[in-house]
Amino acid sequence: MATGDVTSTRAVVWARGVHPGTLDVVVGAVGGASSTRHSLPVTPARDLTGKLTLTGLAPATRYAVRVSQGDARAEAEFVSAPAPDVPARVAFLWSGDLGGGGWCRPLDGGYRVFRPMLERRADFFLFVGDTIYADVPCGKPGVAPGADFRARTLAEYHARHRYQREDPPLQALLRATSVYAIWDDHEVRNDFSGPHDPLMPTGRQALLDYWPIAPPDDEPTRLYRRFRWGRLLEVFILDTRQYRSLNSESDGPRKTMLGAAQKRWLLDAVTSSAAVWKVVVTSVSLSIATGRPEARDSWTGVSPFGLPMDGAGFVAERDAILEQLRKHDVKNLVFVTADVHHAEVIRHEPTPGWSFHELVAGPLSATMGRPRPLDLTLNPRSLFGRGGVFNFGEIVVEPAGFTVRLIDDSGAVMFTHTLKPN
């Protein structure tokens, strides 16, 4: 089971049953005298998974959730967000890239990285894409069986998600804190562009079935969303896959990663936010090139030397977004990402006097990468970079500042940096 998409008054409970039927869900404030009971139906069509949206929660309150079906039981806890006018401390984690390149569930103890993540006792976890590697078979010696195939059908995509969620350390983390999950490419297949990939709707359905995501009723497949955590923090989660142009299309005003509606939403949401810190979650990097040179998959289209290449990437849209944010004098702006399989903290100053940070974490467990030249057009300065290690990031937001830590899978802090609010 898991909880997610938490606000100050709402949360989503996700659970998977042991057989078709109804799950019994009991929810109450920790230490409180009362609780509410709900029924959650599960069917084979959704691989016995179900979601329940809780409403009427009290802000900044820890809740306990108990789910049962017959003799099978599971329990979880989560904390609701502070009210929008309260300058409360918020601590959260982020990372991505789980189970790629043969680095799937170890038989000996499961995914190691989730143990130090659990110990941080965060308010929530941002799972920034590649929650599965549906297109990469995993059958190396020493890994749990069950993932040695490429998913093509809904049942197969369900199986790849189920394989990950059966990992005991991941289960322990998801029962201790809430999660905001978003996809990147490997939830469908490498470097996919949603409108052009016939497998996209199938991979999307499996993602929605296996994560506590609650799209609007009138947009049941929408994944981009925003969450306010008190006066200090607002989080904006982008969907960089569902609406994107082909990577191989020449860059220009018509090429898009977000689509027109999501781009308008992002600009309106960030420029109108009253939160001190604005955190934008993008599953692909603004400044670190990925994908083939002729079909860059990240926002940037630079060469291996950090220099622009004509027609590559999604630079026109990225720069148009950044320019609008600059014109609105958006302060305390931070982008968090994963995907590139190394950890890094970057300060960008594309225009004199206006800057923002890009924070990179991962992989949780996948082929390891290393820092490489950044997009020089953003005038970047790398404050720290390290590859060759599984890792995650922690951010603590307090009235005095915004502290980021990059932490390896043993729990050792590799780097700490504090930003002061403007």
C-alpha cells in the first residue's frame, strides 16, 4: 500500500488486494480518538489495485491508514501539508531511475537505497521518473526473478510495476511517508514521445493503476499537477512525455515537450504562486544532454562539449519558459530532476541578475553515469557533481533557508548546500 498526492485537506490511498473483492480501509489521526471506515473495490482489470481519495483532513496532521482483506493487513502513515499561510518546516526526498541496466531487485535484502531514505523521516518523496524499466529485461544472477521481459501489454506493464512494489525496503518507505510519482520514458520505452507511440496509453494506464495519483475527473489521464506545502513551498510536477513532439524534430517555436495547455498552466501557476520557494519537477534535465545527438531527449540540445547544436533538443520552449519567469521576476526558483544517473547541484544565471538552481539526483538503482559538460547557454556553475554511486537528494525548507543534501545508498551525506531566500 501507499499514500500520495497529499494536500492540507486531501490525500490518496493506494492498495493492492490479494484477490478480487473489497478492501477495508480505516483512517484516523495518529493518537486521535476517532477514525473513518471506507470500502475499496479491486478487480483483475486493474491488477487488483485500487485508489481512494480522502477529503476533509486537518492540515499538518499525521494520519494512520490500515487496509485489510480477510487476514491480510497493511498499515501506513502520512502527514498532511501545512495550511498555505503557515511557515512550517518541510523536509522531502527526491530521486529516480530504479531497476535499469540489470540493476533490479537484489535477492540479498532488496534495494539498499530505500533504507537510508526511510531513516530521513521525510514529509514526502518525489519519485522523479523511471519508476520501472519496462523496456529493459532484467535477469542477471543475484536478482529477484520476474522481470526478464520487455512489457508490451497492460498485463506485462502491471507485472513490471508489481515487481518493483514487491521490494520490502521500497514498501517500508512508502508505508512511512507519502509519494508524488511521475513518469519518464522507461515506464513505456526509451525516449518515447507520447503522441507518436502506440504503447503510451498502455504504459500510462499501468502507471495510474500502480501509483496514488488522482487526476481531475474531467482529465482522467492528466499527470501534471501542483501541491502547496505551507507558506514556504509549492511543488509543480511536469509531465514531459505525454504531449511531446518527436525528439528528432528540428527545434523551433512549434516543437514542444509540454504541449500548449501544460505550458500555460506552468507559467500561470509559478508566476502566481505566493510560496517562498517554487520547486519545479522535471523528469529530464534542463542543461545535461541525453539521447542521441540528432534526437536529444532532454531540454538541452548541446553537444558533448556543452555547445549548442542547431535544431537539437527542446531549447526554444525551455528558453521561452525561462524568459517569462524572468520577466515576472520569479524568485527562489528551483528545478529538481533525475534521469542522468549522477548527482549534481547546478546554479544557472542565463541573464545577469536572475538565477535559479537545478538539483540532480539518482540513480536509485540503475547503470551509473558521471557528470558531463553543461549547456553553456544557461551560464551554469556546477557546485558539486558525483557519479558512480546510487543516491538520492534531501531538501529541508525552513524560514531561514533551503538546504539540499545529496546522500548515497549507505546514508553518507556527499554534499550539503544552503540557499537563502530572496
